[in-house]
Amino acid sequence: MDTETTKTDAILAAFLSNKAARYGITQKHIQKELGGRSQGYVSERLSGKRSWSISELDRIAPLFHATNALALIAGALSESIETQQNEQQKVHDAVNNKIRKGMLGLAASHDPDKEVSDGVDEEFA
């Protein structure tokens, strides 16, 4: 059995942990839906240390107001993409703000090496 976790596992774990906190879902609630799995078993999955199976996600989906495993995965992916876009926008805004304030120049606006090489080419022409 593959014990390596993936980026998808991490995204899903973060999503489920956030939703559990928002909806007041405890590990005991999840344990019950999984037929009495141990607290450690559930904890490892909520922390992204282990992967969820599709059938487990199907069983816990209603706790998270989702219809099935695929809805949970889609929600996690959508939230992850939105977070990445927000972070990229913050970086973009910070860079533009520094450019407007003159704190950051554009590398292509002045190339002293090109000016020197232009002069050298003329000398040897």
C-alpha cells in the first residue's frame, strides 16, 4: 500500500479541518461515521499525514454539507485555487504599489551593459 501523501491530500486535509471547525464537527463525529475508527486514524487524515479513501469521504461527506466524496474534493480544490489566486493578487498589488512609489524599477528600462557593447561594436566596425 502506498503510504506517501500528495498535495491533494494536504489540500483536502486543510479543507476538511477548516470546515470541521466552521461546522463544529469533531473527530468523534467523524469516527462515528467511519464505523468507530480510532481517534488516531481520523487525526492522521485530518492532518494530511495519511490519505482518505473515496469510500470514507463518501461516508463523511454529509457531515460537511456535501453530497459525496467528489463534492468534497471539488470543494477543496476550488477553495485552494481561490486562495492561490488571492495570494498571487496580493503579491501583484504589492509590486505595483512599490513601482508607483518609485521603490522598485523595471530591469528592462535601462541596460548599461548594452550601451557599452553598442559602443564597442562601433569601434570595431
